[in-house]
Amino acid sequence: MTPFQITRRHFFSRLGTGLGAAALASMLPRIGVADETTGALPGFPNFAPKAKRVIYLFMSGGPAQQDLFDYKPRLRELNGQPLPPEVRGQQRLTGMSGNQAILPLAGSHFDFAQHGQSGAWVSSLMPHTAGVADDLCFIKSMWTEAINHDPAITFFQTGSQIAGRPSLGAWVSYGLGSMNKNLPEFVVLVTKKGTDQPLYARLWGNGFLDSRYQGVRFSSGKDAVFYLTNPDGVCQSGRRAMLDKMAALNRQQFEAELDPEIESRIAQYEMAYRMQTSVPEVTDIAGEPQSVLDLYGPEAATPGTFAANCLLARRLAEKGVRFIQLYNPGWDHHGALPQNIPKLAKEVDQGCAALITDLKQRGMLDDTLVVWGGEFGRTSYSQGKLTKDTYGRDHHPRCFTAWMAGAGIKRGITYGATDDYGYNIVDAAGRKLEPSKEKFTPGAVHVHDLHATILQQLGIDHTRLTHLLQGRRFRLTDVHGHVIEELI
Amino acid sequence: MQNLLSAFTFLFAAHLAFAAEPAVKFNRDVRPILSDKCYHCHGPDAAERKAKLRFDIREEALRDRDGIRAIVPGDVDASDAIERIFSSDKKEQMPPPKAHLDLTESEKNTLRKWVAQGAEYAPHWAFVPLPDSIPAPSVKNEVWAKNEIDRFILARLEAENLAPSPEATRERWLRRATFDLTGLPPTQPEIDAFLADQNDGAYERVADRLLASPRFGERMAVPWLDVARYADSFGYQADIDTHAWPYRDWVIRALNDNLPWDEFITWQLAGDLLPGATREQKLATAFNRIHRKTNEGGSVAEEFRQDGVNDRVQTVGTAFLGLTLECARCHDHKFDPIKQRDFYALGAFFNSIDEHGLLHALANIQPQPALLLPTPEQEQKLAHQKAAIAAAEAELEKTNAAREPAFQQWLAAHPAQPATLPDRAASFDFDSEKSGVLANAAHPDQPATLGANTLVPGHAGSAIRFTGDDELKLPAVPLAHMHAPATFAFWLQPGADYPRAVVLHNSNSPDINYNGFDLRLEHGHLQWMVVREWPGNAIAIRTKATVPVGAWTHVAATYDGSARAAGLQLWINGAPAETEVLRDKLTRDTVATNDLRLGARTRDLGLRAGAIDDLQIFTRALTPLEIAQLHDGQIPALENSGPVRDFYFSAIDPETRAAVAKIAAARDTWRGILAGVSELPVMAEEPQPRPTFILARGAYDAPAAPVERTTPDALPPFPPNAPCNRLGLAQWLTDPHHPLTARVLANRLWQEFFGRGIVVTAENFGLQGAQPSHPELLDWLARDFIAHGWDHKRACRQIVLSATYRQTSTASRDLRERDPDNILLARGPARRLPAEMLRDDALALGGILEPGLGGPPVRPYAPDGSMGKSLNNFLPEYRADTGAALHRRSLYTFWRRTTPPPNMMVFDTATRDVCTARRQPTNTPLQPLVLLNDPQFVEAARALGERMLRDGGGTPEQRVAWLFREVTSRPPTARELPDLVALYESQRATFTDDPTRATAFLKIGEHPADPAFPPIELAAAVTTATAIFNLDASVMLR
């Protein structure tokens, strides 16, 4: 009997003990052992997927939809007028602007124009994105329940405002397993900058799932993966010799103990060794032609920039990484928005558009789902003083814009709408909608609905991706979520 | 006929088969199915219940409902439930297909059998009171058992036709016990001594030695700190430091001192309520205060206060009851007999402290209530200084009496009070404005800027009218600290009936929490306060009368610097206003700004459309005579009266004023000493319980029916004689017959030694939790624990000395396949060392583990960009410590909730965000990268390599054998030795190829390499040490 056979028997013997499929899958050494398994949950994907992978461009801080994609000419006309109480309704405001003596409406300082065949409205801040508008599907009617950053971003990343649940990427890894043997299945790329709002490791954490489903953050420093590089003075041949002798010793231990855990450990050391080659390979853009670098713009060659991360995301996607999560923080424009948002837009615009173009040129947009958006929107009224030159915008969970592209998502459409104030979601006839988590409201897209739709494209019925913990079947979408059929 | 007969025969046979089969056991076989697949819609939660049918109560399941009975005992065919679970009609089928809760064939058959056998119910095992005694079962093999534990294990093995495994080698047991009891490896001399001790009691002597080691408390603290969700930062956005480490040190002390666990629980839940509570007992209650807390701008304080209370309930539920109480936060529990009411009724025990929901933005202001933790030296100084203040106050009394003649003399010489009162700090009449600058008559060099506010006709001349969003900033008004006396007097014209409006303040971070001096209007009532942290550490008063909107009222607020509410006074139209005391506890400095601001506050409600005129500020609490003068402008004649005498002593008499200055100086000194004293948030009960409500959908702003403090109906009643507070709750929990507490604790203790609990879901003993693998053993352990005074060390000793624990973990293929998870314990435990032990092991093997016990958290090596500012701009750059702090035990590593150390997280540490009763062990490729490449481990391996060269003998064989034994606690086998030598030689060869690499390699880490060793020799020794440390024989505790 080879060691692997006992491993298999070991697994299958557990079937008889009544352990669930998830528990079984969790025991299969995920990476680097057997070709016959990718470690997907049995029955997953539930149906033929449109998307093989996801690249999620998370705009942390909450971009102002009124200044980027949600064109509101009426706000300019009403500039300085107080927000009518009937528009605000019972809306909860944050303590940052809720006590203001006046809530003056603030028209965008940026001009909008229609672009492409689809005629999508995009502001002058996003010229490159405007250029690929026909490939995008804009959702103008995103909404969330959280109004502060920490709960809101936690909600977007994990489907719950309460810390400790698995992230979207971890759920996908848990359900679908790995497509490659040399790289993690869930990679996180954070733009290197002085972040104004924090990003926590738990946002890409595994929550109550196995820790091997957690996102692996690639940093732009010396080691793309923490502890990846051998210590100074240790060469790969010396390391190889060490690993070979260790494997020999571990195999002797296995023969004595017969514990399949030992086999699994040997495999993990081999995987780690391969990552020492595969990670630097995938992060080294030296081989990229100038035309590609030009596509992503002048910052593409500077590691850690958003543009460089977009390029890296494409490279990771090519290598079979299933879930690639980018974070670009800095959108939290409570004050001096007209002065600050152009910098942010410039930071991301070309990279986003280049990613779409690049994927398309390679035929990968057909099976790569790209998602763009933040944790909430921003208010149509000014937080703080509205002057001729400037305004600020507070957090606004009631409506904001996201876009999706690729992998079966309809191209060049806009879904959902907001009122003339950019304050509430309305239906096609302009009637105000009162979306509720408890009851699906067509026209409005809740966080859970977005998650359900993303999973749908990956071939997952979001109601079936569950994990039993403390007797409860946890789901990314809790007991909510509807696939937005109009998008796909 | 033939067919009918066959059918009959079949049915008959089927019934026979059922009858012949062993009886279905409800708890073991049936309830898990009902709970998992049925209770969601037919269980305890009334709101979710479908068809008014519930299966958790027998009478309900059997009830006739319009001629249909879900369950008819003994009659499968008449039982609608059985028909529907076997139905293939999607509309009829139960559970409905869309629920994705399909029953397996075996589950369906179990339910059918159960109904056929009479559908008997039994109470859930975990809610059955703990029996008074649990007899150990009889066993065939009478020689194997060393104590009662073993009889329970063996009886089950014999029933399963399994035999226990042979005893582990002495080395293996010693390694196991040493890690399990101290978290560290045995040394070679310890191994040698144990091997040499062939006398009776050798194992017992080792166990006693390990239990007496201070390392025991450190090791056992780690799982408890997971439960207590202990961390060094508050989590959430800015993730401010907690400074809670004195609580962590208390845990270590309590474990080392073997504080009985009933007291360990009681102190943590209710130490402050114990009669004559000691500092240690109060300190222990930090257990309920170290949950996460935010200071994110714009957060709603009440929402987060309630979150904190919820966290306390959840933690108590997981830690002591093994129940998922948090599931009942928004609705009745779906599976367990816990009502939503129960959740809030338990919360009522934990919500009556004078706390604010949000954390102060200033890191040096601890959430209140808090316990001051002076060092003995500070304590002595504070006592001394308190006496000095009292003496200075007594001196003032004497001075007053002695100075009566001086008063009479002064009176004779002064017919009238001065027009300008003494100690004036600022004076604005708002009558003149030049280019937006407002003149200050008291200090012409300190004018104010009008800004966006406007001048309007006022009480006399013009007044300043506020927008509500723009503050008037007055620089350099001396309100620097909690003892600064002051008077503010002005005419006030409110612009509206404000729910709240700031009049004047010098506070910080108002949208999160208050501190400093604060005068405000709330629906017309004036409120005057000096605050360190609202509401728990403040003095505050409020007028009973209101100030009219739109009219001019003269207002004065005085404060005498005494830090007592009695030292605050409000005055309306020249007369003292009747007030109520809102808070009277100010124990530390306010830490406010030096600027006084009027009319508005960042992110707060301001004095919108309100106006102020003739503002006068003094650095003294003015006397009634003076306030009256400021009100009516009349300079009073001076006569021999009480008010005039008060005025004289307050404002004029030099000796009295010198005595007052002495008190102030004594207070300054006291404040200075106190500034260096650390403080820890603890529980401190308010005299009146806070009114508590069920919160609809769990929403903080949706209070529904009121609830009183009580424990869930499904659990034993609250002891009738116990106080209805946290102390009573602790009595209830530690009652010797409580069904859960001791079982939950015994189970977690078992988990620490065997890697899995008798109930594998250590966090859930409810209906959806796992069944105990050895229910009688669990009961016996729990009863034994209580019967022996909740003696933790004794319970540990009993386990490590049991034959069960002493078995070898080596197992045959057959046994592994029969019982892959080692549930039956036919072999000894084996598990990967947890994160803390791996790192501590490396440091100990290198001989560089810093032995100190307790103290502030430390920051070891971390990769660039992995922690601190690189992810969270609110945090400082992560800077590793230097020196000994790099080599402390891992439980002292600074635990930053938002960016925990990556080299620990990779090995499955709990995030410490919420209570965690069990870690999930995993195996990932990131783990080898840490153990091979992390400077912490490289440096430790170098120290170990040096030890090998120093102590390991002369030949390569001797050296690697020494090293292997040092790391794995056993000598290498004859087959392993050549591989080890080959490893060593291969490493020497790689460094010989390029000696510069050896030099570079030896520079890693702060601990210097011993220059006595040739670099190539040492480098080869180090990588060999690393390799051996990474072997299964090292990282797995077998």
C-alpha cells in the first residue's frame, strides 16, 4: 500500500462515520497532492459556471456615485438648497453630519457625458472607464444597511456586519476548490498608500471555515507572500537538499506512525517550495510587452500601485487563481471632495479599463467576472460647509453605483435608478422604492443580491453553499439574496 | 390475493425486523435528525413555526390537528410526518426540497423505527441535572485502568471489541505531559532524570513538578484567553490599545495559584459584588469589558453599548453554558429552548454599569467604569497626597476664622465692591467688531474672531448670534484640568427648543464621547459638567427650570475646582438655580483642550439661531454677591453680611487666597501622581438596574416588552436566596447541580489534553451540538471536578496520569481506519502543536526564551507591511521591540485585533474578536514558510545550533543525535541517524560552496551569533536544527 492509498482509504473510511461531505473535503490535502481532486465540495459547481474566476476591484471608503457614474443634473440646479425632508424620510444619518444645522444639496463639480453605443453616463473623472462602457453593466441601485465603514466593509466582504464570518473569496474557495497547484486560490492585492480607512486581515479571512481558505495577501514588498523568501544566505539548492532529507525522515516517521497527516505535511512543504518559484514568477512583470504596460498606464511598472495590481490580477487569473480581490482605499471624501476625488479616480481609472481591455483581448473576459464598487455611497448633500469651491459628502447606504463585466454579465446596460436627488432608489417610472432585506424588491440590489449573482455566475446556487457550525447552516447570503436575473 | 398476502408478509416481516432491532435512542439517534432537519420550521421558534406544528415537544407532535396526526406512536402508517418524509411528491415532501435539508435513507428509517417503537422522547442530555454520583462501569480487563477515567474509556472499547494501545514510551509521555502542562518541551536532563527514576510514583512526581511550574499558568491561560476574547487592542476601525494586560496576568496568577474554578468564574463575573471585594477580585471583572469597542466617527453610542452587552451574553453562553445564546438575539432560538426574552433577561445582568457605548478617541482615556491600578509606590504617594489635600482644606477653615478681624478692617475701608471683579480672564461685550475681530476687555491681546457668526441687537448693545455650525473660539481660557475653578456668566437667548445644544465647552471628539468642561441646553434645561469620560467619570448638574426660547436670560455657571458635583453651580438671572445632580464621580483629569469654544461643536448640535451677550469669564467660582452684580449691573454697598464676607474671603483676603492656592497646589501634585497610574475597565454595578427591553429583531432602537433579570426557563431556576445580580448569576452557574457549567469546563479541559472534547463541539452543548462520545465519563469528570472543590490542577493531574492518556498514539492501519478521529481513544492523543507552543518551543530549544512572568505585551519580529500602519492608517508603524522582549512567550505578544501577527494566524490562532472555545487545526503551505523562513525561527535555530556545537559532542553522529533528541525528546532510530548525518553533511556542503552565504545567514535576528564558531560550521548546524525542528517528530505532539 502506498502512502497515498492509505490516505484515500483514510478519507473514505470517514464517509462511513457519518461525517459530512464538507468535513471530508476539508481533510483532503488541497494543494499539491492529487490531481484527481480540486477539493471542491461534492456537487459543486451546482451547474455549468459562466465565470471561472473573479476579479473584485473593491473601492474602499465609499466612492461618491454622484461624481462618477450617477448623473444628477438636478443637484446642480438645486445646489445649496436644503435637502427636502420628504426626500430624506426616516433615513438615519451618521453623527458626522446628522447634527448639521443645514444639509445643503451639492451638485457635482464634474461634467458628465454619454459614452459608447450604450450611451452610459460617465463623468469626466473616468475617461478610460468611459472608453469601455459598452463592456460594463452599471448597477445604479446598490444598497446596504450599514452606515459606518467597519460594519459596511465587513458586510460587503463577508455578508455580515458582525466580524468573524468567512469572506466572499473564502466561500468561493471552500465551494469550488483550486484550479492550480502552485498558487493560492484566493489572492488579495492592496494598493500601497497611506490608507485613510483601515483594511483588516479579517476582511479576507476564513471566518469559521478552514484557514486554508483565507485570502493570501500578496504585498509589493520584498516578499510578495510573507516569509516566502529563504533567509539570507540560504540558497534553493541547499533548501532542496534539506527538504529531501526532511522528506526521507518524515517518511520514516510515517512508516512508524501511519498517520496520513504526515503525508499531508510533506505535500505542504513541497507546495511551499513550489510557491517560492511560482509566486516570484507571477509577480515579475519583466516579460510583459511595452504595449501591455502602456495599456495599464505609467504606474503599471510601479509595484503596489492600483494599475500594477490590475496587471498582476490578470497574470494571477491566467495562472488559475480563482478569486483575486483588489482593494483601493481612499474614497472617504467627507470634505474637499472636488479637490480629492480626481486623485482617486486617476489612481484607478486606467487600470480598471486596461484590465477589461486586456482580458478581452486574451479572450478571458468571457469567463472572468470583474466587479467594481465600494461599501456604500455618499450623500447628495454636503457634509460641512458648501462653498463655491468645495463640498464634502457623508456616508450614504441607500443608493450607490457598482459595475460588473464579463462572464455572462450583460454588456452595456444600466440596471436600477435613483431619484433626481440621487438619494433614493426608484423604479423605472421614477417611483420611490423602499427596499427591505426581508423582501426582495426588483430594481434594488442589496449586498446579498450582488453576492448571490456573483456566486450564480460561478455556478453556485447561493442557497446551497452552506457550512454547518454550531448547528446552524451558515450562508454567505444568510437567509436572503436573490440572483438579479436581468444582469445575466 | 397473492399480492395482498405478499404485502402482508412484507409488512409483518418489516415489523418483526423493527422489533428485533435494538431500540432507537431518542437523544442519540432521533433528536439530532429532528433538530437539524425539522426544528427550523417545527421547533422552538414560534415566529418561524409552520403549520403550528412542533416536534420538540412530544404532546405537540402527537396532537390531533383536524384529523391529521403528525406522529402516532407505534403506528407508522397513521403518522403523517412519516408518510411525508417518504413521499416522492415534491409538494408533500418533508423537509421541502427548497430547504436543501434532504433526509438520508438511513435518517428516514431511523425516524420510522422510532415512531414504530413508540416515539418516546427523552430530555436533551445536556439539560439533565448533573447526577450526584456516576458509578464507574465494570470492565473485563481489571488491570489496565489507573483511575476511573480509564474504566469509562475501557468499557466503551470493550463494547466495541477494541483493546487499548500499549503504554507510550516514557519519553513520549514526558514530552506530551510537559507540553500539555507547561507549553514547553522537556529538557534532556529532565528526560534523563525521568528515565532513571524507576521508583514507584515517578510519573506522579513529574506531574507534580510540572503543575507547580509557573509555566503552567501561562500555558493554561491561552485557551482561557481565547474564551475571554482577550486582546491588546479594541478592534474596529482605529483599533486603539486596550492596556488590558493586567487582566491577562491575573488569569496566569489565578491558574498558577490554583484558584478553585467556581471562584475563578465568580470573580470574573462578579468580583466587584463580593463583600469587601479586593483589588484582584475587581480586576478579574475586566473579563466582561475586553470585548471589541469602536470610536469610529458617526457611530451610534447606544447601538454599540448594546453590542457590548450582547457580547457579554454570548461570551457567558459559550464559556460556561456551552449554548449559542446569540442565536436568540433577534428571535427565539431555532433549536434550543432559549427564547429571545431569555437573551435580554440575561443581558439585564450585564448592562447596569455606567458606561458609554463608544470608545474615547484619546487612547489614554480608558472606558469607564475602570479600576485604578497604582503600583505600591504610587499607592503610597497618592495616600500621602490625599492627606496633604485634606490638611490644606483644614488649614483653609482655620484661616477663615482667624481672618475675621481682617474682614472687618477691610469693610471699614471699602464702601463698595469694585466695578471689575477680581480674577477676570475674559470679557466680551460683543458691542464692537473691527474686521471680524471681537475685543476682549479683560485681555486686549486675546481677542476673538467672529467668523461665520453674526452680530445682532442684543441684551445691551449687540450680541453674537450663532449659526449652530460655527464655533466662537476663545484662546487661552485656563481650563487646563479637572481642578481649574471657573465662572462663565453671560446673557443667553436660545433660538429654539433644542433637543441638545452646545453653549460652551473645551471638549474633544464630541461625536464619539465627551470630555472636558461642557455647558449645554437640553430642552431648555441647562446642564453643566466636568467630564473625563461621559457618563462614568464626570460631575454634572442640571437645572430643574428651563430657560425660555427667544428671551434673554442671564446665566452663570461656576465651578470651585473640587472635583465634586457640589462644587458645580448654575445661576439664572443672578440667583442660584435649583439643580439635580446627574453624576458625581470624577476621579481623574479631563485631558481636554485649552481652547474654549462657544455655540457649536464639531459634528454636534449647536446653538443654532441662539445668541449670547456680555460674556464674562473668571478663573474663580464667583460668590452670590458677584453673580448678582453681573446680572443686574448694580454695584452693591458693602455691609457686614454673609454674602459680603463670602465675597471678601473668596476675592480679596490674601491669606485665604494663599490657603486656597495651597489646596490647588496639593491637588496639582495629586493629579500629577495619578497621571502615571494605569487603569483597567472593570464592572461596577449601578445602584439601580438599567431598565431592559426585548429588542425587536435585535435592533438597538426597537425596544419592545420590558424584561427583568432572570435565567432561561429551560435551565434550573435561579437560586431563591441569591441576590438578583451578577453575583447571584455566578452562584447559579456554579451550583453543584447545574447541568452545564461543570460539563462544559470538564469538556474543554479534556480538549486541551486530547485535542478534541468528549463533546467535539466544545462551543455548543445545545440540540445541534455533537453528542458526547462518552457521556458518563463527561458526567463523572464534571461531578469529580465539583466534588473536589473545582480543583483545576487536580483535574489536570488525573488526566495526565490516566492509562488512557499514557497510551501510545502509534496505531495500526486498521485502528486508524476504524476510528480516524480517535473518538474512542483506543490510542493516545496526537495533534500539531498550537501556534504559541511552536514559537515557544523554538525559543526554549535555542535557550533564548525570556523567562519573565507577565507584564505589558511585546512586539516580536514581523514582516514589513504585515501589521500596523501598512493596513490601517490609524495605527502607528509596527516596530519590533529589541532585546529580551523579542524572546518572550507568545502569550505576551501584542495582539492587535485588526492586524494580528501573521506567523501566529497561519497556525490557527483565534482572532480574539469574539469568544472562541475551540480552534480549527489546519495544514497549509504557509506554515512551512513561517517555520523555515521567519527570522524568529531562524534566530532561535541559530541559538540551538550553537548549543549543539557546544554540548552535542564531537562527531557529526553525536551532534545530530543530540540535536534530534533535544528537539523531539527521543533518540533517533538506527535508520534515522544516517539520514540525519546526511542532512547535516548536505548543509555543510552548501555553505562550503559559498562561505559568504554562511556569514550573511548568521546575521539574521538581533541575538548575536557566537563568534567562537566558524561560520560554515555554525550555518550548517543552524539549517540542520531548522530541518529537525520542521519534522513531524517535532511539530506533532504524539
